[in-house]
Amino acid sequence: MNLSWHDLKLPEAGKTITVEGVSPGLDGLLLYDLASRHHGQLVHISVNDAAMVETESSLLALGMPAEQILRFPAWDCLPYDRVSPSSALIGQRIKALSMLASGQFGHGVILTTMNAWLQKHPKPDYFTTGSIELTAGGHVGQTAFTTYAEANAYQRTNTVREPGEYAVRGGIIDVFPPGGTVAVRLDLFGDEIETIKTFDPETQRSGDLVSHVRLYPVSEIPMDADSISRFRRNYIDSFGGTASRDMLYQVISTGRRVTGIEHYLPLFHDELTHLSEYCENICVVQADETAVVRQNRLEQIQDFYTARSDYAEAETNSDDVFRPLPIDALYLTDKTHAAMQANQPVIQFMAFVSDIKNASEHIVIKSKKSPLLYQNQSANDDHDLAELRKLLDHREKSQTAILAASSRGGLERLSSRLEQYMSSTGDVHVIANWNDLVSGAINLMVWPLEHGFIMPELFVITEQDIFGRRLHRPQGKRRRAEHFLSEVSSLNEGDLVVHVDHGVGRYESLETLNILGADHDCVLLVYAGGDKLYLPVENIDLLSRYGREGGEVAIDKLGGAAWQAKKARIKKRIKDIAAQLIKVAALRKVSQTEQFYAEPASYNEFCQRFPYAETEDQQDAIDETLNDMRSGRVMDRLICGDVGFGKTEVAMRAAFVAAMAGYQVAVVTPTTLLARQHGKVFTERFNGFGIDIGVLSRMTTTKQANQIKEGLASGDVQIAIGTHALLSKQIAFNNLGLIIVDEEQHFGVTQKERLKTLRGDIHVLTLTATPIPRTLQMALSGVRDMSIIATPPVDRLSIRTSVGPWDHVVLAEAIKRERHRGGQIFCVSPRIEFLGRTYDRLQNMIPDLRIITAHGQMPAAELDDAMTRFADGEADVLLATNIIESGIDIPSANTMIIHRADMFGLSQLYQLRGRIGRGKQRAYAYLTTDPARMLTPQSRRRLEVMQTLDALGAGFTLASYDLDIRGAGNLLGDEQSGHVREVGVELYQAMLDDAVKEVKSGDGNSEESQQDKWSPAINLGASILIPDAYVPDLSVRLSLYRRIAALEHINEHDELVAELVDRFGTLPQEVQNLIDTILIKIRCRIAQIEKLDAGPKGMSVTFRNNRFANPEALIGLINKKSGIMQVTGDQKVVVRQTLPQSKRVNAARKLVDEIVALL
């Protein structure tokens, strides 16, 4: 029967209503309406994760409170995979199951997918007994908390960074609940919880007070003694007695988790159940095509079960076998699914109207998809809006119209564009949500639908229907770029370090020495010949890390003169380099150039073609770049943004402004492929603005190249895109105003030098995802302007990265998974000669695999053809060298296999991995190694870094790792890398920074500027250390020593003390002594006091170079205190007084303050 959409009734238990004619977009409205009338729980089953997220967005936009929506995703790994689901996703699932089991989630909508619906889970009582609520003022003992945390799979760490971790320090417990977005800090007094505060895992600083926190189990798999015993028993029952030799069985038997343990979930529990058992008063609503998705999923599960079974059978003699459990142990089969739904009320949505009627009840809703109003991506939208006005004018008077924007930015755009076109159609009402709807009128609201729908009483047109594109909603949480600049570096045993006075040595350990009856932490350094140096921790600021450069590094001889000579020589050279740097930078600052402006209306039209909402960082980068171009001074700006974070948009807007101001733009890329990609993107985006774009590369024919060169010389071609061929002297520009350099780290020294000669009165904008060290150093030394884009685009997921040997079962499953979801795969090999063997391996794994090969030695036309065919979907796999490192943008390719990943550099690996994960789907990267070859320490470290850098926006952090591995590189030429090797990364940076400041100030002859770094020596006879019990983690302790010793201002001291108390509890006396000593050091440096000793009979002060800035005043002070204070023959100032240890700190502080007051 035909019904109006709001007449839809809920079926009885065991009945199914099929609702046909549910156009895309209408399903969210139907679900919202049903939820408002159903007092139980609606379970909505989507076809995939993306559809589930869209449904959630729709419900929120219509006005459903967020607390009435619960998302329950499926595992993001293949059936019977050797990979575990991601920890964040496991946390989300456990939080949802725990809230349902405990009754915390009541009336509302549970959003899930068919993959999740088919999975089995532990019984609800597992989560009710495993969840606890902690309340401020309540009680929990440390022992009781630790017992709970260990039993529920929390991981104990020294510093809490990730969900599922906890740390105990004195009376403070940090814990990050799974599925949550904030970590919490419990401050205990005995067993009483005095306060609960949130804290930021990045900075470790506390935030707001909260009254309570609920903790859930971290895993669906318990690892207590009973559960492990149950696993052992069930494993043998399932696979036979010989299975006890399996490595997996033996490892889990010892209480350790293994990757992929989740696929043995049934062995840890007496019984598993289904999501529906967690729900009360349930009604199941299935999206269109869920039946097809269910069948495909069950077939996939069967395929992988068979593959694993066959492989396990073939590997019976191996102890590393991965045996699959029966399908019905982990998943619902067709039979069990049908039996379950026979007792549930079910509503099935279908987009089309069918002639076959086999449901209990059958309803047809009269709806159709809204028409597409846009014609093309033209330079203005007048035609599209005229079509909209026509459509609205001819609608029924009783028909309510909704114009749905996808974001607040889209709403503003629609509203402003409609003002001049809607005068004849009545007023447009901007509403907050569905509850504010004005019947019979035109309503404008944020409702992020892709396409609209039309029904007799309702008319919904989306932003995409009108303009052919939509502004995506912006990311909610911004990752602050500053966090990338404040990474704390610690020392590891065996690291090379540089002492300002003694040179390169090796850090051995942190030792506690007893000096005159007081414990004192010292850093032990070993020099050539085994000589040892114990450096008090308060002087750790004299140390810098050498860097983690490989190869043989000669350590210095303790007390030798060679180090001082070497340092003096390099300092002079660095000063020359700094002068050259500053000269170049200064010339740019004073060089006057035209102010670049674009006509506002045209610029706005151009910006509106960007189909996303700008992230905050991206908008900042755009504003900073355009402000540079408007300033009348020459720009030299570096845009550091992670792969796919929107750097190209910044470049295009700068290019548009330059071209519209009458200047030419050169876009320089390192590869032909990237030039081709930019050419395509720029041409589409600039279409209709009268700007001629030419692409010069080896793929350009001679005739086309000559035409473009003539156009550049005459000024007819405004934007030229090409490889470094653009930099050749044979190409003459008529009026070049802006150079855009993409991925600068790929250019050789010659090309970079040529770029420098072009830089004079021409604006330069450099884009990079991994700043090469020299660029980073220049930026941080204040010579080059820098913008960081650290905010990921909307719905971008981090890339799951696995490192391990080439495993044909794992890789075959990865390829099948990607093909199953309609995607493509990159397979990258380090050398051309490896491609043939890799091709054979892939074909042997999956015989029907379609593979295209590409490498840099192929003829240009052949390479272009191969890339085009892959982009057009003619192959499953692109087998290539690292030629794809830049310039490949294929959103359907979301799996990458890197063969012999150990042969690539870190920057290369990061760039390669950035080719995937550019859409909204989860991407997977497999970094494979040769198990027969031993990895070098550098290669192992590179792969470890890649695995840890899976967070979005890691590109800037990568540059810091790159500094360690490669050294700071060449600053103004290759010779600088030799200087870095001689003095180390950190000291080189510090010397460069000092030299730049010195040259900038013009005070190069001052005595102070010529002096090396020095640190006053303070000996108060007090215990100075951070006790193990206060900060158990050695690396954190060393980092704190470095931060404390580097304090320069009193306000910095106050902030650090507050942080220490916040993170670790009340300061022990030894830590207080350390901080007091540092405060005295700060004052001593002002007074040029080189050494201060305090003992039971008084104090002595030694001035640096035996000089004081105001000797007359000092003599006056000594005369005033005659009998107590005097000057000795060796120029020391001595104070004679009885000083028990408890009074020495105050006495020393008072004395130094009196001396500082004389200045």
C-alpha cells in the first residue's frame, strides 16, 4: 500500500515491514521520525562504515541529541586475519557494549554495519563486571586499581599517551579509558580519591576537574589466569593435542598477547552472544542492499576460512601455523541470522519499488531523487540558481522546501547566493534543525546529504544538487601545530653526546654518587681511552645530542685541545654561513616588489570551487601567504603540510592572485608524473578565468614545448607547470612573479642553486610534506617564514602500518580485501631488477591478478600510458619503483605493499605511504623485509619510526627523526654536512642559531657574543636528584633534567613546578633542592658567577674570568659586611658563617641576590 512517510508504523515482534521507494537521503529522515515515536532502541544496519557515518551526521543535523546515538563499528581487519583490529576501534566497540550492558544507553538509535551485526561478542556480564565507576571523594586503593587494570588488559606505562594505558606515580594514577577522547588523572590521599582531572596526553598537563569517570575493559579478550586456562583447554579441544606445539598456543599460555588474538575470541569465553542480546525493546531497521552485503560478507568469510584451513594443513610441521576456528564460532550464519530475526520486529528499506511481495507487510513511499541542477563546473553559478528558482516556483503551494547545506560554510554560501535570486519565491527561513521547520515555505538548514529527494509534501534539494559540489563539514578537533615543535628528546644508553667543553663522548648511564654525605645524580660520559666524566644533572644543559647518524664517529679525548680548536674553526665557518644567510634574507626583506591583489569577486568565485571547508591551519597558511604577496616585500615561505592535507590549494590560490595581478607563475615539480597531475588539477580549477596554463615535461611533444616557451616569452602563458626543465636558462619568462616549488627534498643541489639565482625580487612558495633538514633548520633559525598545516581533512583515517617479512597469506588476504571493496593496490620495489621477481610472486599468490608495471626507465609515452590505465581502473595492482613517490593521486588505491622496505629512506617511505589513504576509507601499508637478511640498526629504526608515525599529521615530526638519521644536511651547500658530523646535530643548530642572532644584532664584536655556552657550578652539599620512586621512567627523568637545567626565567620555573606537582605529586626535598639550585644558577649567570660553594662554615663565590661588572659596588658590599665577607688572594669572595644544610639554599640565594642587585 502507498503511505505518507510519517505514517510508517513499527512492526510487531517477528514481523517484517518492507518499505520501498526510500530515495537516498530519505532513510535518515525516516529513522529520525521512527526514533521519535519508538520508546525502545532502534538498531540501524548500514552497508558499510561510510554509510553509518553519513546516517549519524543526518540524525544530528535533524536535531537528535548526540547522547541518543550510539555507534558500533565492525573490526577493521579481514576475517581470520593475522592483524588485530585498531585499538581505537576496539575501544569504541567496548564502550558501546559496556554502555548497553550497564543500561547507560537507553532510548535511542544504535548505528552499526552488516559486518558488525554478523559478529559474535562476549556475554553482557563480561562488561558489567569489567566496568567500574570512580568518583571524586570515593575510594580505590592503588593495589585494587592495579589489580583491576591488569585483569582488564590495561597496559602499564611510565607516561600515558594512548587509550588503554595507565601509570602509577606515588599518589597519582593516570588512566586513558578505551573509547574515550580524554585521559584522566586521579589524585589519591591514601585510598581516597581527592580529585579527578582530565589531562592532555601530548603535554601531560591537567585540565578540568570532573566528578567521575567510568572505566571499561580494554579488550574483549580477558587475560586472567582462568581465561588463559580456558583458552588452553579449548584450543586443544578444537585443534587436537599436537596443536600444543603451536607458537601461538605457547605464547598465549604465558599470558602474552599476540597480534591477531581477537580471531580466537571464542576460546577465552564459555559462550558468545549477539548484539541484539544487549538491546532492550529492539526494532531492527536495515538499509537498502543489506541482504546483498550480508551474502557477500558470508562468502568472504567462507573464502578466508578455506584459505587459512588449506594453509594450516599444508604447514602441519610448522610451529608458526595460524589455525582458523569454525565460522559459526565467530559469526552468525545464514541459518542463525534467520532464526534470530524470526523473533524481532524488522523494517527493511529499499530504494526501488519491486513487483515481488514476500514480506509480512509491504509499503511504498512516493519519493524520487531530486534533479541535478548544475550543468558543469563553470566560473559562476548563475545558471544553476536560475534552474533552482524555476524548480521552486513550480512546486505545489503546500509543498515544504528544504535547501540542505553540508556545513556552516555551505549554509552561508547558499544564503548569500540566494538573496538576489529568491525574491519572487518568498522568504527563505534559515532553521537550526527539523523541529524549526516552517511548513509550506522554503527552509535553509545544515543537513549533510549528498543528494536530495522529492515527495508530494516535501522537497529537499542539496548543495551538491545545485552546485555539483559541496563544502564538507570542518574537522571538530584541531591538532595544534605547536605540539610538533615541542617534542622532548631524551638520551638512550650508548647515544653519542656533545659536551660544550669536552667534545663528543658516549652517554653511559645515570649514576647516583654520594658527595660529602649527600646523594647527587650525575650523567656518566665515556671518552676516548675509557676516560670518564661525571656531569652533575643541574649542568646537563652543557650536553647536546650528537644525533643518531650511522657510521663510525670518533669520540674526543677528555681534556684534549683538539676539541676546542675544532669548535673554534667550525664556529668561524658557521658565522660566515650565517652572514650569507642573513644577507639573502635581508635582501628579500628590503627588496620592494609590486603588491599582488586579485579582484575580490573573481577570487571568491575561485575559492568557491574548492569542494571542502578549509581547516584552520590551511586557512592560516593561505592568509599568511597572501599577506606576504600583498606586503610589497618579496616572499620566501615554506608550507609544511602532511601528505594530502591541502598544500596544493594554498599554492593554487597564490597562483591565482599572481596571475590575476598580471604576473606569470612557475610551478616546479621533481617528477614528470607530478607535473602531469598538477597540470590536470590546475587546468580544471582555472577553467573559465582566461588564464592560460602550459605543462612542460618529457611527456610534452617538441611542438607543444616550443609553443609554450613562446607563450612564456610573450606573456600569453600565465602559469607554467613542469619539472626542473623550467629552471633551464633556455626558458625566458616575460614577467615572472611567483615560483611554487613542490616537494623540494627531491631536487638535487644543482637545481636548488639555480632556484637561488632566480630568487631576487620573485616570490617563492615551497611546499613539502617532509621538510628536508636544511629547510627546517633555516625556518627554525628565523631566516625563512614557515606555515604548518597539521589539521587532517574531514573523515581522514590514519593508515594502518604493518612491518614484517613477506608473508604470502597475509599479503594475499590484503589484496583480496582491497579488491573486495572495489579498490586498487600499489606494490613498490626499490630496484627495477626486483620487479620481475615481485611480479611472479604476486601472480603465484593470486593468478587472476591484473598487474601493470611502471618504472623510470620506460619511454615517456609508455610510462604515461601505464599510469593512465591504472588510474582508469584497468588493473588491480600497480607494480612500480619509487617513481610513484610523488604525483599519484588515485583515491581508489588504499593498500600498499612495499617490497624490501629496509632499502628505502625514511622520507621516501613516508612519501610512498602518503599515496594511499587519501579518501575516507581505511588504508593499509605493508612494509615487508627479507627474513634471510639482517637489518642494519638504521634500517630497523626507520621501519620502527614508520610504524609509530601512523598518527595524522606526522610529517613535521618525521623531519625531526630525519635530522637524527641523516644529520642536518647542507645548509647553503654540501660542505655543511661535514660540520654537522664534527660537532653533532644539536650543537650545530645552537651554534647556527647563535650566529644568526649575532649577525642580525650587528654586535659581532661584543665579547659576550664571542663566548661559548657556560654553566655556573653550584655545590650546596644537598641531595640533588629526581628519585626513582617519584619518576620511575629513566627517559622521562632525563628529559626532565634537561628541561630543568635549561630554565632561564622565573615564570618558566613556576610553570614547570606546577607541571611536576600535577603529573607526579608533591615535590620530594631532593627535587626541590634541584630546582632551587637551578634558580640560583639563573641568578649566577646574570652576575657572571662561575662557581658557588656552600658548606658548614660558609660560602665562596668565584667570578667568571675573575671579573665583576661593578667592582666598586662589590667592594662597598664587602666593607659593609666586614668580618663576615672578604676577598681571598685567588680573587674569591668568601662569606664566613655557620650554615647547617637546611639553611644553605636560602643563604646562597640571598647572597647571589645581593650581588645581582649591585649591577
